[in-house]
Amino acid sequence: DRFLVNCGGIANFTYLPSSGTAQGAFATDTGPGNTLIDAFTQIHYPGNDYDKDAQFALSGSVNSALLSALKDNPFFEAPFPKTTGPELFNVDYVRSAQAQSDATTIEPADLIATLVHFTAETMSEAIRSHCINKSLSRPPIYLSGGGMHNPLLVTLLEQNIDSPFSTIDSLGVPGDA
């Protein structure tokens, strides 16, 4: 059993059972990946396409009210499999959550830190839910996508999911492809 976890613009995972057959294989989106982190990095830190090495997020603090507002969406309660994209998770989504949580004047680094935690928590919750539903214990997780280069995101995933982590590169597949 293994999980292939892609943290691109939208985060998703593919579960591959150890049987090697298509029966039991499963894929789903989990919510935002880098799309919101990148968008707000570009807005608040001109000239930066993304938060390289999580430098901005690591200098900020999580705003718990905003984090709660970001996670308050029916998408996260919907059954698997599910799909999403920038039609839901976009700048307006964050601005609405900021207004709802009275976090419209949040410092940029705190906003980026909160968005990284939002991504990590929603990814972790989805993967843990699938593990519990399938009675899986500690399947290896192979990361791909831009998020695999975000040290804060990876650390949070490792803290929230009790499984061994590696990049998909270790399987001979380029994780940035």
C-alpha cells in the first residue's frame, strides 16, 4: 500500500493498494495545494512567484480564527472522491474568510503561515480519513509537486500523518514533472 501525494496548485492523492491491481485504487482532490500560498506570496511579496524555502511562512504565525474560517467549507465534508480547483480556492475565497474571521489586517507573513497550515491540515485530514476507512496503518507516502519543496508544509504533513515520507523521485519518477 502507498500514497502518491501531489501538492501542486490543488492537492490530491492517489492510493495504490499493495495487490498491484486496479481494484481498490483510489484518487481524490483534498483541497488547495500551493495555489493560495503562491497567489498571496505574489500579492504581498512582489517579484516572488512562490514562498521559496517557506521563508515568509516561517517568519509568520498562524491566525487560528482565519484558519478555522478557511476550513469552514462544505467541500471538506463532502464524501470522497471529489474534485476542486481555482473556481473555489482563489483569492476571493481567502478574502471572504479574512472578513468572516476579522483578519483583514493580518500581516502578510502571518497570512502565508496560515495558508500553509490550511493546506497541510486539509491534506492530512483527507489522507488520515482514507487510512482509517481502509484500516491502513503507516503506508508510505511519496510526495510530488511544488509543495514537496516547501519545508514547512512537508514538516507539518510528517507531524500530522504517522507514515514514512519520501519524494516520488525515490521511485524513479520526477516529482516536478
